Amino acid sequence: MGIRTIIVILLIVLAAYLIRPRLRRGKPRPADSADKTMSPASLVQCEYCHTYIPLTSAVRKDGGYYCANGHRAD
Ligand SMILES: [Zn+2]
């Protein structure tokens, strides 16, 4: 292995080390954390009319969400 190869490898490692933290910082993923924890602002789909409504105003029945009491299947 020549000295040039070693220098090139060192430069690649150094470049990767310098670039990596920037990539991590540049990729904020608020969507990921929002998916894991169902926040009250989450949208749910009405089983009856398929309209998306905020979780806080949704009517829940048998694990399904409905936009109004009238759409809740009896
Ligand atoms: Zn509905």
C-alpha cells in the first residue's frame, strides 16, 4: 500500500467525519416523532365519509373514528 493510498483514505475518513454531523443536523424529522406519539393535532379519517378530521373532535366507536355522531355506525 503506497503513501498516496493512505493519504486518500485518511482524506475520505476526514471528509466523512466532517460531513456527517452536518447531514444529521440538516435532516430534522418532526414527522417521525409525530407518528410515534398520537398528538391531539393528528388527523384521523371518518369511517363513513372518509373525511379527515382532528383527533380531538373525532367520535370514536369500535376502534374507528367518525366525524359526527350521525356518521357513527350503529
Ligand atoms: Zn363522516
